Amino acid sequence: MVSVDHYPHPVRNTSGRLLQTRIEHPAIKLSFIAFIMVISFPYLDFAHIPTAGLDNSWRMALELIHRKAVVWGQDVIFTYGPLGRWLQRYIITTSPLELLLVDSFFALNLAVLLYSLLPKPLRVWHLPVYFSIWAVVNGMMGEWVHFVWFFYVIYGGIRFFYQPATPAPFLYYLLVLSVVNLFMKVNYGLIGVVFMLSVLTYLRLTRQMSLGRYALNLSVFIALLLTGAYLLRTDLIRYVVSSFYIIDGYNESQAIYPLHKLRLVLLSYGTFLLQILAVIWYVFRVLSSGSRPKRRHLDTLFTVGWVVFISFILLKYAFTRADDGHVTSFVKHSSILFLAVIACVKVAWIRNHYFLLLLFNGWCYISYYAPVYGKIPSNFGSLFVQRLNIMSVYFRRASSEIYPVPQPTLPESIRRKIGRQSADVVPNDISEIYFNGLNYNPRPTLQSYQSYNAYLDRRNQQKYLSASAPDWVIYRYEGIDGKYPLADETQTLLALLQRYEVDDRSPRALFLRKKDRVRPLELVRSRTVPVRLGETLVLPKADSLLHVAYVRSDYSPYGQLLNVLFQPPQLFMTLQAENHTAVRYRAIPSLLAKGMLINARVDDLSDARQLLTTGRVKNKALTGITFEERVRGRTGFRPVLKVTVESYRLK
């Protein structure tokens, strides 16, 4: 049903009167939401067919370890948790029915979210505005299923204390959803859990919740976390602690400078700065009013404070690793985040400010992102029909999806030799396990490039030296982002030298077999020397010992600021060998701090075989290392590094 308001002054034209008409009948609203749901349908297929690749490998790993008796936080340390497989769309061990139920639950939440974001009262003119905004945000490139799971917790929590009449079971539903988020993706999940704790505490401090109710809700939340950890075989404390090590290491190890995307950086940081200025201005107005802040002021500050904090996380996420898969994260996800302010906050100028920021984000994407990442669809009739066809294929495949038989990629003789013994892959290509039907026994970080710091590397080392170590390690020599492959997980490499031997090889890999005896490492000597950036650290002549260089670098005050607000300064190293050749690599401070084997420079798989067999590489003993900063504007590192070289005898 639609109704027309009675105005004190007559509306002068029919079109204006029509646009102001209220829409009250639920069928009209639900039809509108259904149309948006169809064009927003996020799945181009029901399940992804497994293929080789860096990212596909860890996605397969989440599936392969699903039915293994591993403990998350102890045996597996990763950015995704035990429910992270729901987001990857593989059905190796996840059943099609389970994936369909998860998708249905997500769709139900999205429908409720879209419906709750409708203006109240809803007028005719709201529909094209609402649709246009959602069409632009939905059309932006970037993952959003992951974020919408998380956003529903944030939006629901904010809406809960803005609408006191909200039923109490809705709060428990949000607590359950925040726990699900925690066990799906750790970074979003941790923020969601802390957010819900802050909501409960805020409601108690503002006396909107009695002490007894607060204690009950807190107890329910803790019980949900412990129950989830038990059912999903998770050591909750280690799961959370190790996640902080991942987050901390990611910032340095995964940074990619947005060399040709600086305009996008400036626009996004400008949007964030406008949020900061709005908060400062609001606080100033409240404090200068002369009266004690009222609850509505605190509600507004709580909301925009959290939105600003999450916006900063999105900003770092987008421009720390500023590749095509991440750089759109801020403009897309912050646009969804702004909707919480627009829908909930009672201060008109704050709502209008965030609405303008939302429009600015849309303009930025259309003007600067779309020419690179593809235009936003404009023919929505055609898009609607296309999505309906995709949905019909989706449901048909949901009932009949069967993966093709994996095609082996390893020589048959190797597969027979490994048999049902356990195996792991170094550094990254876990897809080899799936395609060759091997018995997967992973180290905690799953892939080498994710051993971001000493804590994570040593956890891998402990695995390979333990009784549960894999019987075989499939070893390739490859790296990412211009980093020196041998320095990704040095402590794990030492464990390989202690515990494994080269048993076989193929053109692309070495096959290391576990030995019965662990060869101990004896520290023979240690020396620390200062090395200035740009100077060459001269290394002694090769001998029978294993030499590991631990390099400590310190940021300058400017570098620390850059690391916190944007991304870390970049360091490079040049490795000089006895054959008078030099190779330049990107050097990561957190990786250098956990050590780098400096016996020889390893350039390819053949060199790696020599090193793993003899501890040396013919004609490639390292003679010197030079560290240099790529300076952009001002230096980000202190000029002197501390290098500690520890020499070990492998008994």
C-alpha cells in the first residue's frame, strides 16, 4: 500500500507529490529487496574447480586439513580459521549440502540487512537513490562476501543500542555471528569479538543494561567462544595469540608499494582524513556546549569511533599490499561501513557528512578505479536476466556437483615411493598434495611466505623436528615479491638440514625423506658487527660450518610513522658470490631478524640440491652482502644495522 502525506502547503506538481509518496505495503519493499538480491548474487559458479597456484594452494589446504586431527592455533596458524573453507568454495571435503546451507544463511542475512537499511518512512524517491548507491557499491571490484559477514555484526551491534525495543534474542544472535566470524577469518573475527565486547560494556556503562544482564550476556559470549573452540578443535588462546603474530608480520612481509596508484592512495587517505576531522569537530561542539555530554552524544561517538577505527584497518589492508586484489578494499568496504552511520546515527550533519563521503567514494571508483578494474554495470535489466541464469545453474550444480578425478603431476615412481606416508610441500604449492592423492601433514603456517617472523618460523621448525613431522617434504625453489627464497623460513630450513635428506628429484622439485635421527646443531661461535647502509659486509671464506646472519634494523621516527600509517620503508640487499656475480633482492626486516643462511647464494633448484646435500654451492659461496634503502622522500631506517653471525656445526 502507498499513502500520500498531507502537507500544510500543497505540492505544486504531480511528479513532486508522487516522489514524496510513502511506500508502506511490505510486498513492494520485499519485491524491491528481491530484485537487489538477484543482481547482487555473488557466485558465478557453485564450487570452484581446483587448479594449481599460490592462493589456490592454501584454499585447498583448508579443505585437506578439515577432516584431520589438527588443533587450530597449535598445529595450524593461518589468516583463516577452521570455518574459513566456507569462504573458498571448494568441495573436496566440504559437502555440497553444507556449502548450500552456508550460502542460504548468508543470503538470508543479506536480505535482512538490505531491508533494515531502507529509509523509514520509505518514500518513492528513496528507491532510485537506494538502488543507485547499492548498484555502485556492489559493482566495485573486490571481495565482499567476507566483509558482509563481518559488517552484519558491526551494523547489528550499533543498531541494537540505537533501538532499545530490539528483542534480546537478536543480541544473542549477534554474539553467535561474531563467533562464527572469528572461526572463519581471524582478522575480521577478532575485531568483531572485541566490538561486541565493547557494545556489551558500553550498554552497561551507560546503564542501558543491568549488572546481572551484563554478567549473563558476558557469560553466554564466553560459553559460545569456548563451545566453538571445542567443536572446531581450536586452542583458543594460541589461536588468538598466533593471529597477532600473523597480523604483525603481514605488515612488513607482504607490503607492495603502490607505485602507479598514488592518486588512489591520496583520495582514500583524504576520505579517511575527512572522517577524522568530522569526529574532532563533533567532540569540539559537544565540549564547547558547556553542558555534560548526554547519551545521544556518547552513542554518536561510540558509532563513529568504531567506524573510523575499522576504516583505518581497511585503509591499511588496501595499501599495505597494494596489488589488484587488495587496492579496492577501502573504497568498496568503507562504502558499506558508512551505511551504518547513515542508517543509525541521529545527528543530521554527521549522517549527511557520511552520505557525502559515500558519494565521494562512488565518484572516486567510477573516475579512477573503473578505467582499470572494469566499469560498473549499467544495463540492470540485462544483468537481472543474467543473474537469474547464473542462479539456475548454481542450484542445478548444487545438487549434482562432482569434481573430476585429480590428474597426477608427479612421476609415478615418486608417487609409489611416497605411497600413504605423510607429506608436506615447501614453499607454497600445496596443490601437489591434492592432485597426487598424497597424505597431507602440514607445518603450522602452511606456506613459506607466511612465516613472517621468528615466532611463526620456529613453530614450523618445531614441527619438522617433532615426532609428528611429515615423512616426506616436496621441495621447490621459488619465491614471491622479489624476496630471496632461501630467507623465507630460515629456522625451518635448518630443521630440513637436521632431519631430512634428498632422496629423489624431478625437473621441478626435490623429494626429501625424513631420517630416523635428528642431527643436532652445535653453536660454535657468534659475533656481532655494525654495518652501515650502503656498505658491504665482507664475509669470511667458506668452511664446514653453517653460518646464519641475524640482521637487526631499526626504523627512524619517520619510518615508524610511515609503518603505522601507510606501509613500511623498503630495504634491499645485494648478495655477492665468489664467482663475481651479484643479485639484488628485496629484504624484509622481520625475515632478516629471524636469520638468513649465508653459506652460499642459491639461485635455482640445482643450487638448492647442493646446499641441502653438502651445505655448500659450487662457485657461489657468499663473499659479501650490501644493504640499501629505497628512499622515497626521507630515509625510513636508522643508518646502522646490527648483524650477528652465528656459526653452527651440524653433527
